[in-house]
Amino acid sequence: MNILSCDTSTEVMHVCFARFEEGKKPFFEARVVTSANQHSEMLVPSMLEVCQRNSVKLKELDLLVCTSGPGSFTGLRIAMSTLKGISLATGIPMVTIPTLEAYQACNSSYPHTSLAVIDAKKKRFYTALFQAGERLTPDLDLDPLQIERLLAPYPDTLLLGGDAPLLASKLSKHYAV
């Protein structure tokens, strides 16, 4: 199974190719582009480049995946509309996954709590709290003080996502990033 996924919900664009073959170890390749919000110009060339490097044509993909938010509305629309167009043209199924769950899935083996974070601008953050891979909260839109209150019972929380260092700099207690 060949899967192409992308996340354009923040200023950093992610494009990932995954191959799963019976009897073989899964293969993953990711392309991360800090594109200064040029996702609309960079997404398709990045997708084609990742596919080309893995000797796969778009029509040979088995599944398309993109994040569904929270995040930049325009960024989310770019990925969804691009993949939906490819899906309609080729018949390849497309699914979406919540952005914060995608961030958490990268660290699902962490045994303590983790807080997936996206800068929501205006001194606020989109967040969701997870423990050992299980969601503890819905997606939240909080300021740093509200986040400190949320994390008070969880001192070993790991902050996840590209905006985790920004949030960490605004909290009075130190959290791993």
C-alpha cells in the first residue's frame, strides 16, 4: 500500500510518503518545507518530488491523507482541495485526520501526558492533551495561563508540534519539547 499524506495547517508544510508491503518493514519518507505560507505554490511540486524519489506515480497511490484542523483555514483548504482534486481525478480514496492527533501519533509511545500545540495567533494556542496515546481533552483554544492550569496535574507533560517551543517560552514552568 502506497500512502501520500500532507499537513499544511501551519507555516511549515509536511509531505510524507509511506509504503507498506507484506513481509517487509514499513518505509516512510517525509519532506518538511518552511514555505513562509507558500503552500499553494509548494504543495504539488513537493508531492511529485516525494513520489518521484520513491518511483511511484500519483495514480499508483492507494490512499491520500491530509490534516483537517485545527490550524490555518487557508492552509487546510490548500491541502484538502489539492488532495480532493487528485482523488476525484484518479479514484484514489482520501481521508482526513485531526491535526493535533497527527502530532500526537508521532510520539504515541511517550508514557506520560503530551500536549499537541499549534499557534492560533493572538497569544492563543490550539491544543489537545493526550496520555499514553489516548485523548484526554477535545481540541481546545487556550491562552498560556489556561494551558498552565490544564497542565498543573501533569508535571511530566511533553509539548508536541512545531509551535511547542513558542508555547514553552510563554509558560512559567519548564516542559520538555
